[in-house]
Amino acid sequence: MTIKIAPSILSADFANLAKSIESVQGADLLHVDVMDGHFVPNITVGQPVVRSLRKTTDIPLDVHLMIDNPSLYIHDFAEAGSSVITVHAEASCHLHRIIQTIRDAGCSPGIALCPSTPTVMIKHVIHMVDLVLIMTVNPGFGGQVFIPETVTKIREVREIIDRTGRDIDLEVDGGINDITAPLAVKAGANVLVAGSYIFENDAPKKKVERLRNVCLPA
Ligand code: DX5
Ligand code: ZN
């Protein structure tokens, strides 16, 4: 299983985003956290930032929508240059339609689950997505502590994915560092989002490689 590293720009320097991105060259995805102050108690960035990032880097943009009414914004985020658009299962009762809209807009659809959301929520749409995102903290803020109980859930979702016979990424997001990443990968994750671990030090590029290396099979 190929491990992909997705630095989250939430912990980067927003006044120097181009420089921050330059500092993580070699990453597989760039994770962009979109928060609306409703679905989560925090506000971050929107389509204009995605559009500017698209011009700045060739790294695929992994856009994580933590917003209410995501269906209203899919076209905007697709047009801005998103590669993956992930919506929360808890944010809409029309998940099937939204996933189809993301696919029709030319992007890879992803579905995200908060720590308290059961895996049964993905059962009837799993065949339509390219990625499942398991929140390993409660969404809204960077720098939180990994919730150990989510490991069981990662394992469950890996089994669900394997049963489809499709190549679907299993992404983990929140509290990922060189201690928790191997736990998540062992349970079946293959895409690691990391914000504070990568950006809150003076060697982000080394942190990207360290994360990849600690997850290599022994
Ligand atoms: C939290 C966001 C994460 C956040 C992770 O709601 O979805 O992507 O940036 O930050 P760390 O890696 O610091 O826990
Ligand atoms: Zn995220």
C-alpha cells in the first residue's frame, strides 16, 4: 500500500502560503481545510485561496469541506482547481447526489466522518467515492490530540473498502505525528494529513519524509 502525505495548510503561514508550499515539495497532496463557522466552530478559507494555490503548485489539492450546505459550493471549489473534494456525511442528507455532483464536476469525491459518526453512514455510497476521510480529532482546529478509539474505526473502514475491490484511499486527519501515523497505517490508512506536525517547526520537508519513513513496513 502506497503511503501518501498530505500537509494541511491550516498550520502554515497564511501570509506566506507560496513559501510554505515550497517547503513541502515532495508531498503527495496539499490538504486545504475549508471551515464556515457553522458546521465547525472556526472559519478558514474559501474558493479564492484554492484558486491561488492552484496557480502556485502542481501538488493535487485535497479540499476538505467542513461546511453546512456543501452542495451549494461544489461547482465553485471544482472550478477553483480542487483535485479531491471531500464532504462530511453529517453535513447533508443528500450525500449520494453531492458525490455524483463532485464526480460530474471532474473532481475525485471523498466522504468524511467525524469521530462519533458510525461507519454504516458510508455503506450505500462507498462504491461512488475515491477517498474516505476518518477524522481522528473533532474537526475545527489544528494541533489537537489524536483520539485512540478511532483506530478501531480505521480498521472497520479498511474492511469496507477492501470488500468493494476498488482502490479507495483511506485518509486520516487530526493529531497525526510520527507516533500516531504508524498506528493509523497499521489499521489500514494510506493517506496521512498532518498540519502542526509538519509546519510548526523549521524543517517541514524533513517532517514529510519522516512521516513517510516511520510508516514503512519493518
Ligand atoms: C481539523 C482539520 C485538520 C487539521 C489537522 O479540523 O481537518 O486538517 O489541519 O491539524 P493537526 O495535524 O495539527 O492535528
Ligand atoms: Zn482536514
